[in-house]
Amino acid sequence: MKLSWPAAIAALAVATTVEAIGPISSVGNKLFTPDGKQFFVKGIAYQLSPDDPLIDTEQCKRDVELMKELGPNTIRVYHVDADKNHDGCMKAFNDAGITALIDLDTFDTYIEPAKPAWTKRMHDRYAEVMDAFIKYDNVLGFFVGNEIISTEAHSQAAPFIKAAVRDMKAHRGAKNYREVPIGYSAADIAELRPMLQDYLTCGGNSSENVDFFALNSYEWCDPSTYETSGYENLQKQAKDFPVPIFFSETGCNVPGPRLFDDQLAIFGPKMRNDWSGAIVYEWIQEENRYGLIQYENPTKEEDVVNGVVRSGTPKPVQPDFDNLKEKWEQVGQPTGVVKDSYDAKHVSVRPCPEATQGGWLVKGNVKLPAVGETFTGTYESVPSATVAPTTAGGDEGTGTAANPASETQNPAAPTKVVFRGMVAGLVGVMLFFTVWF
């Protein structure tokens, strides 16, 4: 049958349309699609406005069209309004084969590290966000917090993070929701990160442990290598980790331009057996100069906030946009493992970390705070369960403990300064220091 040009073009469009991925599940330390293929996160941080970027359907559609060219399969959204309608945006992303990671906290409900508390209001607001987004099949997971712990004293907030995980899992179960993975996004602080990732997966009680652990890391600043960047040491810490681990922010822009060579390492043979991908910071160009696009032709006055155009026609920021596109094209779709042939028992079980001098302050496994409690200065120790933790997906893990943090240090790496937008529930640009290890 001979097709006219319009018909031929339409047929080609249908043939090349990206299909929705469907609900993602976690088993052991892997993520899987409904057809049993391993899923690797290739994501973009997406927060156009401080409140909620998923309520402007037309803007989402404009962004999706350019994202199709770039190649992400995931967006991360830091703040949403549970009372708003997100159907249009979530459908636009789903139709393009893009999943979403949603933070449950809001600007006034995140866990404050200096005065840790887990109030009923916080619990209920987290639950409301879950209730609003659980219906979307392309929700990949929920974060209970972002960079809550960034100093030694802040480590006392860790049991409150775990309490939030426990209660959100309980809410998920009580509502008979599908088991959308629930996890945490951590700051890359060398004196705290190894203990935190072990603490959030220790104790043997899967109802309290995270379903995934994510890391905001800016260690790799181009030009760099797997060995000199610090990624080699991050890999040692992630070896046979009990739950999926991935980068929830990456993409250092010092000195620039960004080459994104770290993507070849993350999705390459040295890391892909243990890491489940990465999210690049960020979609929109702000004062911190981390954007992959900037908007042109704003349609209304409120599109401009704090001197930044936050909606309109997205235009690539070069050469960063094309550099990332090129690296993701080189990466392609990593094959990974097939769910039916994956043995989750090869993952390790981490012991609850002990307190360290000048670092981690939580001593072993402790009783988690209940809803309504605030930190009183001490925690009650409790024994760890002898049964290995069960990850979301139903498989148990066994193995040996991770190497101590002292074995993964990288003393050659320098101190750096990073400017970023959404950090620890604060609006705007925030200056913080991360020691490379």
C-alpha cells in the first residue's frame, strides 16, 4: 500500500513513540521494570518553581518535547502541592517514558537537623503527598528527606529519618497501595555518608529500612577520572549494597563546561553492577549556572521569579546540553540483569554503625521515635533482628558487612564549593562545602 507523505510521517511518528515504562519495583539492590528488565535511572532534577512544577500541563509538554531529544527516563521533583491536580503533567511524562521521584516533605515539614522532630502534622503532610501521587504508574519512588544530615551534630536526626520511612511504609500498607519504593537523598559528607547509608539499611527490620539510598555528589569535576574523582571510593562503599543505590544529584560545573564523563563511569562496567544510575542537576538555568536549558518567550509576568524565567520555550544551554546528550547516547540502555535470574541473596547486610570520634553520633541500633516525639538528647539502644532485611519486592539479602570508612578515603581530592538550588528544604542558592573522599 502506498502512503501519502502526511500518512508516512504519521506512521513514522507512531513507530518511534516512546512507550510508558510502567511501575518500577525494587528487589535486592536492583530496580526492575514490569517485564523484568533492570532499570537504570537517567534523570534530571526538575524544579521550575519553589512550590510545584507539575501543575502547568502546557509547560510540562513543552519540556517533555526537548527531554525526548536529551534522553532522560526520570525526573526528580523536590516540592509539590498535594492539593493541586497533577494529571496533565504526569501523563505527559508517562507518555514519554519518563518516571518521577517525588520528595514527600515540604518547606515547612522537613525534618530539621538541629531540632529533630517527627510531628503528626509532618506525618500527615507526607502521607497527603503520597496519596496524591500513588495513582500514577510512573512514580518511581518517594524521598522522605534531602540532605538533612550535613554535620556531625546533625547525625542525631538519623533515627527521625528512619521513623519517617517506617510510618510512610505503614501508611502505604494500610492503604493497600502498590509498594512504591521509599528512600532518602543524602549529602556526600565523607565523615558521615558511610555510616548513614549503613544505618538506614541496618537492624534487620525491613519495615523501618529504606527501599533505596541516593547520594547528592559533586565529586567528579571535569576533567577527571574514575580513580582521581573519588568515584572509586564511592564504589567500594556501594559494593553489594543491600538496596538500590544511585546518584540523586550529580554534575559538578567547576571549572566548566561540564563534559559529564562521570556518566560513562556510572553506567560502565566498574559501577553498573552496584549503582542504579544518576540524576543530573538540573533542568532550569538559575544563578548557580547548573541548568541544562533556559526559557525564552515567557507568556506572562509571573513567569519571571527572582530574575529567572521559569516557564516558556525551553532552549538548550550549550555545550552542556549536547555534552550530556552525547554521553547518554554512548551509554545507551545498559542491559543489567534479568529479574528472573537475579539472586538477591548476594547483597550484604550492614551492621548498625557505632559512634565515631568527630563524626557519627548515633550508637548502634536505637529505638525509633514515635509520631509526636522530639529529640531529647539520648536514644535507647535496641537489639538488631537476626533475620536479614527484606527489600521492596520480597527478596531477602545476606552477606558480609561493608568495609569501614577509613578504607575508602581519598586524601588527594580537594575541597570544593558548590552553589545549588534546592538543598535541605531551603529556597534559593545555598553555599555549602563538601570534602571529597
